[in-house]
Amino acid sequence: MSAHSISSKLYKNACEIIPGGVNSPVRAFRNVDGEPFFVRAAKGCRIWDVDDNELIDYVGTWGPAILGHAPIPVIEAVSEAAKRGVSFGTPNPFEIEMARLIVEWVPSVEKVRMVNSGTEATMSAIRLARGFTGRDKVIKFEGCYHGHVDSLLVAAGSGALTHGEPDSAGIPRSFAAETITLPFNDPESVEKAFMADGDDIAAVILEPIPANAGLFFPRDGYLEFLRDITQRHGALLIFDEVMTGFRVAKGGVQQLYGISPDLTALGKVIGGGLPVGAFGGRAEIMNQLAPDGPVYQAGTLSGNPLALAAGLAQLHEMEKQRGWQRLEEIGSAFESGVRDAMAQAGSDFTFHRVGSMFCLFFTGEEVFDLESAKVAANGGSFKKFFQYCLENGVFLAPSPYETGFISMAHAQEDIDRSVQVIGEAFAEIRG
């Protein structure tokens, strides 16, 4: 990158009036010992900062920009919707159209409710699971992030059956006490938890492919195991597909693996870059929501016409362009190039990819849970790697625990240039 004096000035100003100078912590670049840059514009797979530095972008708004930035169908849809009003506080036709699309595309969903964020979606799904089952406790997994919900922002206890401790100041211990945090990909710990508290467990919630501690995968049979044990004990299985929904496949992870959860949380892609979330599942469970049932959930901006117009335009464009097939082709080309660069570097790296999501780990060992991801993150190597890529026009997430995103706008020339820079970054680390 060239000079970034304007970004530095803006960041200094922001720190005076915004906590940490940012409105979401990872944006602060603390994990890479740097300062954030401020974006002036974005188009396709590229972004330009206020100092006119141009970058090939693999953050993609943290997932929503599956078509790339500012795609014409989405911009036109938002523009047309805005002419008719930006918010109504009453039902609008887009709500039905989006709900019908989700029901048709996501295998397990029979009814759906729109909300405003992924955090709202997971929070509401947990409340609904508790209301439906009449139970209080929830199992979550280390490395699976479900937004900043009080009862889900919980660190693991000292053992498999130890209830969690708050992972943030401001969360009462009594909230965390209802959450059992277990290691991912460890069926035995789940069995023990159900043996100890089975009658009190309302739900098991997880990212079926965890994408907030890097990116790693469920081992063979693990999701099937979770489906079976929750059914045996009368608990609900909740898939948090905020990241993976409409990303890894048209019907998400549950389509790829053939697993039907009871409830699903969605977000990101269905808003086309605007704030949105949704949760849905079996009709008998969803019917417990107010106004039909006793579980209260509400939102002034839920079903916002601009967000849904953007999301619908994006999803229809994906279908029109055979988007998921195309993304697999782009992702495969990217992976092939990165693996070639890894081989030439002669050092230990691990590369994970599913569809248009990817992550690089700085180890040759298997990464399958949070603990192995922590070992693999190798902060010192990652900082050098990140900074070299950034200075040479490739923007990756500023944390070793984040997932990268490829878009439909990444052309072969963008992939080739990115792979070249990544290869040079490997050499920089090795040197």
C-alpha cells in the first residue's frame, strides 16, 4: 500500500469518540499490530481506501458480498425499493417472498421469521428452543461463535461437565451457568453432558462448519451423532448457518451433509450487504412464537424492505448465474494456487476450504477444534504474512481466527495475482 495518512488521521479522530475507534473489535487490527484503513469505495472484488490504495478483497463484508461489492442487480433493487419507502413498520411483500425462498431452499425449514442480525437470529432460536422444550440448559462448542448473546458468549469450564464462565465482562454468572461448553468433534463429551443433564438440556447449538476460529470441519459422522443424541433426549438441534447459509451451497451445510436440524439461524448473504437475519425450522416449533404462541420475539425493523430487496436480488442472481457451481470452480482454482505456493515454500501450512470459504493455518498438524486452531494460528507468522499481503494489494482478514471469502467477482487474474503475493508472503516468513 502507498501512504495511508488520511486513514491514520481518521482513526485518531475515531478513537476520540468511538470505543477503540471501531464499531466491531476485529476491525481495530489489534491482532496484527496495525491500524485499520478506512474504505472509500468498493466494486467487484476490489476495495479502495481513503488514501486511494487498491486492494483485492477476501473479507467480503465478512461474508455477505457473495456476488462481489456493489453488484448491479442489488444496487438497482435497493434503489427501486427505497423510492417506495425505506421502512414501514407493517408487513411488506418482500417478507413473504424471502420467507418462501428460504423454505424452498433450506431443507429443514418449514416456517421462518426475519430479524435484523445473526446475533438476533441465534438469540431468538435459543429462546424458542427453551420455550418449546420447557428446559433451560444449552450445549455450545468451543470455537463456535453465535454473536454476542449473553448466554452464548461463554468460555468452557475446566472439564467436560463443568458449566461455563462468562467470556465477557457484563455477563452474570447465572446466565453462563445455563450454558454447557464442550470441545468440538468430541462425541464422548456430549454423551457425558447428556448423561449428567439430559432432562434439562433444551438444545445443542453449533456452527456445523465452524468459521469463527479459522475454518475447520466436522469429522465423519459427528453431525449425524449430534442429530441422533438430541432426538434421543428430546433436545433440539440448532444449526447456526449465519456464515455458511447460502455460501457453501444453495441449502447450506445441511444440504451438503444431508442433516436436518430442528432450527436454523441465517444471515449475511440473505441481506445482500444490508443488516438482516432470520431463523426458521419445523412448523410445530416456530408456531410457539408470538403472536400465535407464548415465546415473545419482536423487532421494529424486522423484514426491512431494503434489506430483503437486496437479499432477494442477490439470491436470484446467484441462481441465475449457477453461482454455487461457479464459486466452487473459483475456489478450486484459488486452492490449487495456494497449495502450489505452500509446496514451494517448504514450510508447514494447512489450508482448509469449502466452496467459497477458506482459511490458512500455520501448521502441518490437523486442525479440528479450537485448541488445535490456537496452536496453528502462530501469531508471529500470521502478522508477517498479513502485513506483506496487505502492503502488496491483497486484503485478508486481520486475524488468524477469521475465515476468508471468495466472491463471484474474483476473476482468474485476481486469483493469479493473489496467489503470487501469497507465495511471496510465504517466502517472507521463511526468510
